[in-house]
Amino acid sequence: DLPLLNALRSHDGRLAIGLGTGNIEAAAYMKLGKVGLSEYFDFGGFGSDHRIRSEILRMGVSRGCQQLGCALTDCEVVVIGDTYLDIDAALAIGARSIGVGTSGKTPSELLSRGASHAFDTLEDSSVLAALLE
């Protein structure tokens, strides 16, 4: 069960859930499909779009705005990431970020890097509130 993704999906029409990854698009969706997650991500920014992580995110944000039918200036972007590179990329595009301590960085390290919030895992009951604030 994926309570966080299901809770976010229940806000359909008000938010869009995208993927930002260095993988090329086809490989990203293949990996997601193998673990049953592809249905949650209709769009994204991919390594096939650009080599620079912030530009990958920027492409995903553009596609999310298109999906919602709104201008970028009307969107609030929140990036979830588990590395300094993810937090740096979020800051570079002016997004809030949720740090997750799943790749060797602790929540306090991610917060000190500039994450808006940070948690040990996405299963923390406070993650949804942090995303929707």
C-alpha cells in the first residue's frame, strides 16, 4: 500500500505528481513499472531532457503545469529528494524541498543543506502535511 501517493492522488486536478530523474524517460518508466509505481507519475523531467539536475526538474515542472493547465507563476513546486544534489536542484528552481534520509544523508544534514522539511522516510505521518502546506 502506498498511502502518501494515494493521498496525493486524491487531490487530482489541484496538484500534479511528477518524477525528476537522471534516467532517460523509457528507463525511468520501466523501473517504476517493475515496482508498481508507474501509474502514479504521468509526467516528469528526465536525463534524456538535460544533463543538469535543476534543468531536469525545470522540464518536469513545465510538464506538470501543462497537465494542470496553469502558468508556472501559478504553481508551487515541491521536490522530494534524498541527496544534496536534489536539495540544491530544488533551490536552483525556487522550489520547496522535502528531504528524505534514505541515501545516507540524515534529515538534519538535508535541512542544513536547505531542505524545507526532512524526514527519515516518506512513511512519516507528517510528510503529507509538509507537502500540502
